[in-house]
Amino acid sequence: MELKPFQKQDYARLALVPGAILGHDPGLGKTWAAYTWAFLKAGYTKSDIEDPKVLIPKKPVLIIEPGDLHRQFVEEGRSIFKTHVTALDSQTTFLRLSRINPATGKRSLPPGFYITSYTQLGSNGVADFPNPYKTHPKALLEFLGCK
């Protein structure tokens, strides 16, 4: 895929602002946009360890994508952009991978691509809602605090 002129212009404009929400219709390059914008915004380095060399953004980049698109996003990143993407599937994973910066006292991830979904962000540490088709109605009512 080659970027169209309007995409090049959009991504160049996006690289000049602190953050943005960019939407594309299906098949118009959301994955390309995510990687391209991240590399423009954060810069990148090539790993010295892995072979073939992989591109690593100079800052941590969090991609929030619907769960059913994670595999496609990771595979396109690997095959087209030569990147590695780490899944942040829970707060436990985030805490395991992140470190506290002594200067700021804030937690941060090492430079790289990370992927999660709104569902994973919103349900961290919360008990799953019981399946209404497999749970007795009385138990559901009790779960909801209804008498």
C-alpha cells in the first residue's frame, strides 16, 4: 500500500500536535496511520539485538484497538513496519512491564508499541458479569444487589 496525498498531509499535520483522534473507513489504512503517526511523532531506532532489525519508537506508544483487530494490527506491524507489539491485556501486565521513574515518581513503559482495547482498560480487576444465559435469575438479582 502506498500512502495517498491526503494521508501524507493528514499525518504531517498530526505530527505537529500533541494528540489526535483519526478515523478512517474500513480498508483505508487505520493500521498504517497508527504506525506512521507514531514514528513521525516519537521518532524511532533500529534494534541492535534482533535479526532482522526491528523498528522501535523512541517513546512508548499505546494503541487502543478493538480486541478482534489485535492480531491483524500486530501482524501488519511485523510484516510491513518490522515492529514488535506487546499486548497489555491487564493491569498486572502493565505493572510487570512498567518501571517507576525516580525523578518524577511516575510509572512508564519502555519505548515500544503496546496494544490494548477499551474492554481491557475498563474491566481491569473487576469481576466478570455473570452470563445471563447460564446463571439462575435469582443469582443474577443477588449479584445486582436486588432483593
